[in-house]
Amino acid sequence: MEEQEQTEQEQAEQEPVKSIVEKAIARQEDQAREHIEKFGAEHPETLIMRGELAYSYWQSGRHTDAIEIEEDVLEISERTLGADSPGTLRARVNLAASLWSAGRHDDAIRIEEEVLEATERVLGRDHLDTLTARSNLSFSYASAGRSADAIKVLEQVLEDRLRVLGADDEETLDARSNLASSLWASERHDEAIAVEEQMVAESERILGADHLDVLSARRDLASSYRAAGRGDEGTALQERLVADLERVLGVDHPATQAAQRTLDEN
């Protein structure tokens, strides 16, 4: 009974929020119609406004409605702005995101591949938009279970970020982490651990040995050692981790206690 009352209360609390969102979308729909009547469907500001409406649909879970608008915006953009214009590329990216959310993963990936090809050709392989497009594609490959494709692209992502952004950039560290995760998912454990070791070393150099991100990376590496059957290395690293957490966060901190439990259990 209490559970039912709690559910009903939660639903009642959500109703005002839902109503606000629906009213906001209704206003956007009216504005889009007015803009089409005043300036025409192909006016650049109309395309922007309709794109914003599609984004609101996407945020509220109305993926089919978002896709319908985004396909139309993309068709108009390609015809009026050109296939390689920034506005057209943005329209492709937005459509890919909605297709992915709707479960149409193959269609989304096909568009992301097209975006990467066009961005690299138009802006160059070292442009930040190209780096982002390649990273997005690697994430989609990994999420779709295409591990081999993900690893191939992630290796390129890491190489590009090292060259363009440098080893110390946060996005470069993220690229190492993503590559290690994909290698591990593909059961290429030794390669994954090698990347994790590099990540720990780089993180310590950049952030300092006591930074929380470094401690987290060390925890993950210790876990990988154990999972790969390298128990002695895992235990040694876990002991160091516990000592560092005690010194940095204190003995009673939940993270310290969790690390100590892991050490005791292994």
C-alpha cells in the first residue's frame, strides 16, 4: 500500500514538469509554423528553429517526431546549402543521434561514417570537428558490439589527439581509457592492461600521484591485473592504493573502506 502511494505521489510530482515541457514544445511548434509562413521552409533561420524543435522532441523521448523533422531539415540543407556545409553536417549529426535513440543503430552509424568522411575531407584530419566525429563513431561502434571496428577507430583517435592536443590534454586521457575498455571487451587483456598502465603513468605525471582521478585509474588497473590472472601485481597495487587513500581521504572514507574490503577479499 505504501509503495502504491509513493508511486502515485511521484507521478503527481512529475505531472507539472511534464505539462511545462509539453507547453514549451507547443510554443516551439507554433513559432516554427509562423516562421515557415513568414520566411519559407528553406530559410536558414527556419531550419535552425525546426532543428531546435526536433531537439526538444528528442529530449522528451519523441524520437519518431524528431527524426521526421531532421530528415526534412537534412534534405533541405543538402539542396540549399550543399552537402558539405557546416549546417548540413550538423543536421546529419542530429539525425544520427535521433536514429540511435530510436534503436536504428545501423542507420545512425552509416550517417556518422558519412559525417567523418566529409568532415575530414573538408576541414582536414586534425580539425577539432574531425576529432569529435571520429570519437563519436568509435563510441557507436563499441555500443553496437562492433569491437574490432571500435578499436581500429579508437587507436586513430588516440594517435590524433596525441598529435593535435598533446599527451596532457584531458581528451587524450579519455581516449586512452576508451581504448583500454574496448580492448578489454574484446578479451585482448594484455593490450588493454598495457594501455591502462600508460594511462596511470600519464595521469600521475599530469595530475599528481594523489589526485582522485589517478587513484581511480590505479584502482581500475589493480582490478584488471586480478581479472587477467596477475594476482600478485593486483595485490601489490591494491595495497599501495589503500595506503594512498588512507593518507589522502582518511581511514573512514567510504572509498578507503571499499578498497580495503577488496584487498581483504583477494
